[in-house]
Amino acid sequence: MSAFRTPRHRLTWLIAALITTLIGIAIGITNGTSAFAAGSVSSVTFTGSTLVAKAPANWTVGFTTSNGQGSLAAGGTITATFDPAFTVTGGLSVTLGSTFVGCSATASGSSSGAITVVLTGNPCALAKATSASLTITGIVNPLPGSYANTTFSVATSSDTTAVSPSAGVTTAAGTATQFAFTQQPAGAVSGTAFTTQPKVAVQDAFGNTVTTDNTVVTLSITSGTPSAGGPGVLSGCTSVRSGGVSTFSGCKINTAGTSYRLHAAGTSLTSGDSAAFNVTSGPAAQLAFTTAPPAAGTAGSALPTFRVSVEDASGDPVTTGSGSTDIITLSIASGPPGGTFNGGTTSVSAVAGVATFSGVVFNTAGSYTLTASDATAGHTGFTTATSGAIVISPQGGSRLVFVQGPSSVFAGSTMSPAVTVQLQDSNGNAVSTSGVSVTLALSSGVVDGGASATTNSSGRATFSGVVINTAAVALTMTASSAGLTATAASAPFNVTVAVSNGAALTDAASDGGAGVKTVAYYYCTGYTGACTSASWTSIGSSTTAAGNYPVTWNAQPANGAYRLVVVGTDNVTNVSQPSQSIPVTVSN
């Protein structure tokens, strides 16, 4: 057995601004054929380079050997066991103090916290009754808390009992540096408070909550989120700060979207973002024009496609579930007289919450607004949607129509009210084109005055001087213009001769050579029909050729419609057929 040689030495601990603590730790030492007896170490110290929780630390183990037998040499082992809450990494290394003469060492660890140091070197010795130290690198401190001395121990391979230090270890948070979400937002429905509200902690660099720091934190939606949907507005958040944690309530986002994140920020600390979460739509409650009908269109032509979406109360589309396949119906909220749908489907089933309307046609020009309603049973109470104004313009002018047709008139007098003609498109809408020349024509005879006019800026031609000199009954009138469809024939009207009591009647009689002896005048009631001796009433007769056989009509019948005929007798008493009747109007 070799004798111990115990050098005198002093072990000096350099603090170097490290946060340290001393703990008692039991160390056992063995050396092959001779060893210190169990419990043969004393004055054990355990010093960490930092006591910040979850931080990597270098731990220095110090001890003093006794005056027992033997010394520690190559192959000897020292086992230091940490509380299982400490993390022993795979990058362990050990540095020996100066009293390990000629020694180096290797270190290995286990998940239980035991670290075995094996001495190497030749020669390698640690004399008895010697103060020694070794520093272990590759330890990560546990969460903040106090760890009892009994959870630490040191032994050598020859020790029968591991020795625990006289004091435990306490780790704590470091200096506040950042915000971090300790409870993530979840259960978000648009416009409704999250079912799981966020919590934000003030933490040090290693993620420990700094319980003494209650810095005010402000939440917002992280820039660039959501990845789809949105953008939304965060509102309703209030918080209570305690123990370094801000507990929020009432937070909500008004618009659905995918992968929202919340951003926590405050004075002098690094901001933090939450995990991604989705904001889903609420129950279907209303409709909205999400692709609006156009502001303008043309009569008879289909409008571009437009769409109506089923939404929740916050305006988010309801793409699945109840309401997403409802039947959506269009109606005219306002429009011109006679305006109606003239084409397209006005009742459509939504697909993924969207009803698509195409081919909608209006033939009547004017300004329209549309209302979209949900026609599905149980959903008819959903809030309807009303479109903006849709102004339907007429097509180009293609035809003429009477606005004011002709009326009965006395021969030679100006017709009143004035005849008016409107330029229209093929759907009957007034076309406001000026300068179109329009001409009037009769079913029989001619218009003797005022037969032509041009349209004004409203596309209307006004005939203010129509005169017809020839009496006739049941006439009709048309209006025409080059390149346009003429008006339909007007309602029948009469051109009559106006007579009153004492009217002078004449006739340019011709007897064909035998000589006219007498011209007799008769009247019948009404403008039309045969007027013969069976139905006529005599007015009088004349034998005076000079002045065309004049007769004065006295003792006229009651005011009204009549027709006159003339019968001539020649010098040999031949009687002519009654003349063509002339319509007259008695007015006294």
C-alpha cells in the first residue's frame, strides 16, 4: 500500500460577478486498491454560475478529504447527483481544480441527474486531507422553485452511503425581457368573445415569469394576419395584472379569417405573438350583395352576373352549415311604372353561402333597386339586402308611336290638341333623340297643313298646325320616318263641316247639257249611312244658277252630327241620284 502525501494548498473561489450559492454536498472517493472511507469528505460546497431558472449553468463542487487511508488516482470516480428537475445535457464536461495533480477527467450523466466523473492521467493523484474542486458544464437549471438538500448527493464507488448537502437550492426568474402568451386564444367566433381568452406573462430571457413585474401589455392583431379572410378588428379586451401575468377577458374579432395571431407589446420589453388561431363565422343572420348589380344597363339586355351572400351578424360569409344552401329570391324594391323582370332566374339556391344571379333582364327603362330575401323555411326573418340603383337606358330608336293621336276637327280648322309622336326603342321605351323628321298621312285624302315635324331632345315630335280641308268620316292617321317602323293607324276620327242656323248652302250643279232647273238640299241624322227620301228631311231648294243655287238653312235641328245630300232636277224633270253625303256638325 502506498503512502499518502498530503500537500499543503489553499483553494481560492473567484466569484466574478456570478450569482452563486453554497450548498453542502456529500462526496465519496474511491481509488482502486485503497480509498477514503465512506463519509470521509467534509466541507462540501456546490456553487452555480447562475441561479436563474431554466438557464444553462456551470456547477462547481468543492470538498475536503479526511485524514483516512489512501489517495485518489487514475480510474477513481466521483458521482454527483442533482435533483431530477435539473437537466443533464449530452454536452457534459468537467474541469478539475488544481489539487488534482496530473489528472484529467471525463463525465457522463443520466436522466436521473447522476453525473459520474472518472479520473484519468499518469500519474494522477488527489492526496488525503486535501481541499479540492471540480466544475461541471452541461447542466440546465430547473423551473423557479426550492429544491431540498436531500435531492442532491455525492458518493464514490467505495462509499456505502451517499451524502447530501446541508442546504437545498432555490432558482428564480431573471430580469424581465419579453412578453409571452401563457394561454393561447381559442374558440373565436366573429363578433363574439373568445371562449378561451389569452393570458400574457412578463418573462425573462429563459421563459420564466417575472412575478414582480406587472408591466402593462397591449394586444393587437399581428401584422400580416390572417392568412385568409379578414381583415378584422380586435375589440373588447380588458385585463387584470397579477404576479407578472395579464389575464384578458372580452377579446373578440369582428371578421372571420384563418391563422390570426395576437401581438403583445409594452414599454421596453420584447413583443410576443400568440399561436395561430381561426375566427369562424357565427350563425347565419343576414344577406348582402357581395358582387353588386351594375349601376347601369340597357333595356332588353342581360345584366352582368351579381351575387348575394349569406352572412352572420358581423358580416362574415356563412360558407358551411345552416344557411349556406338557402334559397335566395330577388324582388324589385323600386322601379319605373310597369317595370318587371323580363329575363333571368330570380330565385337561386346558394352554394357555399353564395347565390349567383345571371341573365337578369329589364325591358322597361328607368331606375331600379333590388331586394334579396331568404325564402328558406325558418330563415325568412333574416335581414334582407337592398342593392344600389340600377339605371336601365333604352336601346336605339326603332319605331314611332302616337302619344296624342288625331281628334275630330272641322274642315279647314287647326286640329287640337296637337298630334304628338314619340320615338321609341323595340321595348317601348322613349328614346331621347332630336332632329328626326316625321310625316303624317291619312287613310284617305291629304293633310293640307302641318303634316311634318322633327323630334325634340326628348325624342317627341309635336304637330301643332294640322289642317284638313276635306270633310270625311272614320279617317285614320299614321306617322312615319325613314328607317323607322311607322305608327299603327290611329283611332278613327272625323273631319266635318261646321254649320249653324242660317248657314248658306250652295252646289256647283251640272246637268250634262239638259239644263238644271232645281237643286234641292236634304239632311239625315248622323255622319254615316245612306241618306234617301225614306229618311231625309228637306232643307230647301233653289233654281238660281247664279251663286250655285244658294239656300239658307234655317230652322236647323238640334246640335249634333248630320249629313247633307243634294238632288238636282233638269229642265225635262229628270231627277238625279242623291250626291255623296257631306258630314256636317250643327252647332248653335
